[in-house]
Amino acid sequence: MGWDMRTQTFALICYALASPQSASAQARPAIGTEVFVSTDSDNTDIVKVALNFDLRNRTDKDYFGISLEEAGFRSSDGSSDSRQRVFLRTAGTIGNWTLQTRTGTDGHTVIGSLTAHDDARLRKEVFVERDIIETARGLDEGIYTTFAGAAVDLPVNESNAFTVLAGYQTFTGRNNRIHFRGNFLHSVKADRGLTVQLRGRYFHSSVPFEGGYYSPKWYAEVMPVMQVRRFVREWEVVGATGLGIQRDGEADWRQSRFLHVRFTSPSKGDWSVRGVFSFQNSPSDSAVNRSNYSFGQGMVSILRRF
């Protein structure tokens, strides 16, 4: 598949923003690995193993290097596939903005992600993500999706804040999708990191059910969430759980569930360890069977600075 104008533009932007900053005295080479595993009720299994080689790495938010990834897919129809992917990975600051990129190719087109945010009181974030649709048809036919958007935090006071997000998603083919998301957060116990949230999201597809991935005319979800964020010997530990309702243009309201756990080691020192585990029954683009769909996934990353 050749690069079209959109993917060429994406590549140029990511390459420009990924240019390394001048190395600091504390920056060191680093090597690490990242393992991602996902499985869902459609019997789709995904395993991705990456080796990361950083030319410089000062902290988890300041690094520059490459990532070599082997991605294995077993689709719901019993077929299997594997892809070798290579990425330029970088993080740093430009002015008041913090950037993080993972930009590369699977041998067919540009894939990866870019996020940038500032730390102002009205915190702003922009992002771009591009990858293949991880279904049997998506892998066979080379169906890719590109998702770009922006979000802003709107604090009310020390205990309450809103976050709003708007995004636009394109797919190989004719389908395009608009996204709107909102989150209200209330701090219950600031000293214990306890918050309650009300999350909502909505999307609308221009060409429903094109391409063999989950794409109804519209989808909506509302979910109350409770989250705890604590530091244990400088390790950050976050846990969240939610129970809500979801609906799309083809089905009535049904229950929606969410569970999320994340841990991160201190950013200083020779070692960096991260892990994320989650479960939810909200359909993703990898869903084929819409009824009673659920998926779980986990990621562990280990990096050693020298």
C-alpha cells in the first residue's frame, strides 16, 4: 500500500517533532522491553513484543531511540498473522509543551502515535494515532485507521473539574467518524487520591458497518467511575472501576463495565518499570460480534539506563 497525502503529512509532522533535543549531562543510553497482550470475547488474541534502544534517556519523559516490534495476531476466524514493525520513539519538551512520539512503519504505511500537552491551568492536549484494524478482514485487506483530536481541562475549583475532547477518525475506505467525550471529576479525598468521575462519550459514523469492524451509525456511553491514585515508596499506583450504560444505533441500552490498574516506578534511577491492566465490555474497532462483547489487555514495560 503506497503512502497517500494524509500519511505523508503525518510522517513529516511526526519526524519534525521527534527531532531530539540537546542531550543533558544526565542523559544516558538505555535498553528495555515492552510486552502487550490482548484477548476478547470474539476470540481475537494479540501479542506484541518490543525491544527499545535509546541513544539517550534521562527520564520517562525525556528520551530518544528506536523500537523494534514483533506483533502476532490470531483472529476470530482462526487465522493468524505476524507483522514486524519499527518505530522512532522520543519524548521531550518544546517551549511549554511536552511531546511524546512513537512513529514508524509496518512495511506498508506509516503507523504510530503523537501526543503533546502543556501544563497550564487550562491544560490542553493534542494527539494523532494511526494503526491497522486488528480484525481478520482488517489484516487481510490492510484496513487502517487514523484518529486525531484535542482535549482541554476546565477546572472549576480545587475539587471539581471538567475535561472535554473532540476528535475525527478516518478509515481505509469511505467511513469517517466524529468523536465527543466529556469527563466530570470530583476530588473526594485529595490526600488519599480518591476521586469520583462521570464519563461520557459519543461517536457518529458516516458509513456504518463498512470494513468488518465495529461501526454502528452512532454509539453512546455514560459511566460513573471511582478512582484511587496513591504513591507507595515513590511508586505511583492507580486503580479505577466503573459501571454504566451503553447503546448504539442497532441495540437498546445495556450494561457497561470498566476496570483499570496502572503502576509506575519512580522516574529517577537506573530502572524504569510500568504496567497497565484493564478490562471492559465497551466495543472497540477490533470488535466483530457486538453482543456481549468484552476484552482484557495488559502491558508491562521494563527499561534499564546505563
